[in-house]
Amino acid sequence: MSLKGRAAIVTGGSSGIGRGIAVEFAREGARVIVADIQQDPRRGKYHETDVTTPTVEEIEKLGSQGIFVKTDVADDGQLQRLIETCVDRFGGLDILVNNAGISLSGNSQEISVADWDRVIAVNQRGVFMATRFAVPHLKRSRHGRIIHVSSVMGYVGGGGQPYSAAKAALINMVRDSALELGGHGITANAICPGYVETAIQDYNTPDQIEAIRQRTALPRFGLPRDIGRAAVFLASDDAEWITGTALVVDGGLICRI
């Protein structure tokens, strides 16, 4: 088990990609803090229509230890409490996965400034603050790992003004973190998913989903487990000499874009 005994935090871990990462970490022996604004998983109208069990319950089925911590990543105090809870309960922190994210629609003339600020607060500033609070503890770990969940929209437009901007920022943030923390043996990397079958896709229409399917090179969409396995690799010793990179996991979607 490649992550046996290691302590991990996954933000946005109740649903979708975060849930997939948390479960795969547990499968590899990690103890996982599931941080989210609600414990119950989100159910979608296209995907994850029958998901009901909390992520912690799935972690425990695999024989690992999971703890849910209610967290709004846009709140600095809640983020600090999250990191402290992990250290108190697990004795330290080895892996931080910044996955929590939101998307609000609207072009530059339609989106409100409040909505812009909210997306940036969750998708970018929250990532920075979680990393800031985690770094002193990661420095004490022999296996310090930071993983940001970005998006293929970090490379191309079309995800909405604040969403694409924030996801692009994460790709560059890991590069600076890699330079800052490499001397401490801490790696920092990003994962850039394409279309993954999660409830967050509810904002699409069936026609839009089919158009994305036609642009994806492989004959299926991604599953949360696909991103989870990529995260396991980056968190493991197999990736100890990989840092400052952004791993695209998209079934070939970005090739055609």
C-alpha cells in the first residue's frame, strides 16, 4: 500500500473528484481528513445520481481512518482549524490536496463582482491559504506532498471568467511552491482533469455534454477514480522526483481543443 500510515487532507472531499481522491488514498492505506461544506455527497442529474453514503463511510469500508471536518475554504479561520485538526488527530500532515472548487456562470458583463470574488476566494485564495497553513507541518513530514486540482480550463478558455483564471493560477502556484519547498523535500504538483462524471456537470445541457464527448479522444468520460489514481501516484514515493508540474488527465480532450 503506497500511502500506508500517511495523513492526508482532501478539500471538497464529500463529492465528485474529491471523493474519488479520498477513497483512492484510503485504498492505499492513508488516513484521510474529508473537508467540505457538507458531509452528504452531492447527487447530480446526469452523473452520480445514486451516491448516498458519506465519503468517510467509504474510507472506513476500506479499513482506513477517515474524519469529516466541515470547512468553507474561503474562511481562513476554518482552514486553520482544519489543518490543526489533522495534526491533532493524526499526529501530523503528509499530503494536502486542494480540490474544493466552484463555478459560477457569466461573462465579463453578466457576472456580478460578488460572484467573481466568491469563485476566486474558493478556487484560488483558499488554495493559497490552505497551503500557507499546511507548509510548517509538511516540512516535518518525510513525505510532504501538495496537490492542487486545476482543470484543462487552466490552459484554454470556455470555463467562465473567474473559473478559468483561477485554475490557470493554480498551475503557476505549484511552480512557485516547488521552488520554495523543494529544499525541504516537499513536492508540489497540479492535476488538470477534463470532463469527469460528477454532479458539478449539472450546469451543462445534454447537447453540450455530447459535444464534449465528441471532442474527447478516448471513448468514455473520466471517473472520479481516474483522478484519484493520478493523485495517488503524485502523493506516492514513485513521484518523489516530480515537482512543479501539471498532469493533464482528460482522456485526450485537450488534444483536439
